[in-house]
Amino acid sequence: MLVRGIRLGEVESVLLDAETPRIVGFDVLCGDGANRFLPLATADVVDGALELESTLMLLDPRELDFYRTRTRSLASVPELADARIGPDGVLVQPLATPLS
């Protein structure tokens, strides 16, 4: 995760809505050793990395705990492993390759 090109942390977990295959945000391990919540709507994906305008977008561990209890980890849904991010964070499965 980058802020103005400076690396501040790593995504530890992608957090999905509890009912639908939609990304809510990310559990980010920051450089100070604390995990924080990053809402999807506050980040841009640039060259495969999450970019933020400001560290103010990162919510403290208390808020992360709130989201952890109301979401599920992408890692807990193996059938979405190949999914791509669509509009509004909805995960979309790629079409199966037709048999020839």
C-alpha cells in the first residue's frame, strides 16, 4: 500500500461482504506494526498496488475489528480465487474457456 509513492504497509487480507462477493476493504499491516482497515472506496489500484491520497483513509484497529466481525476474508472463499474486481468492488468470475 502506497501513499504518494511511499510504501506504508502490506495488505494482509481482503475483506468481503458477508453475503455477497463484494470487496468492502482491506486489512492492512502498517509499518508501525498495527493493522488498520482501508475501505475499498478510498483507494486506487495503480500498477498492481493500492494507492491512497492520505493516511487519514486508514481506520484504526478498533474500526478494523468492527469490519472483521461483519465480513469474511477472501481467503475463506476459495471458489473466488480467480475472480476479478468489477464495478463497486464486486468480484466477477472469469468465463470458462470453451472446449475445442
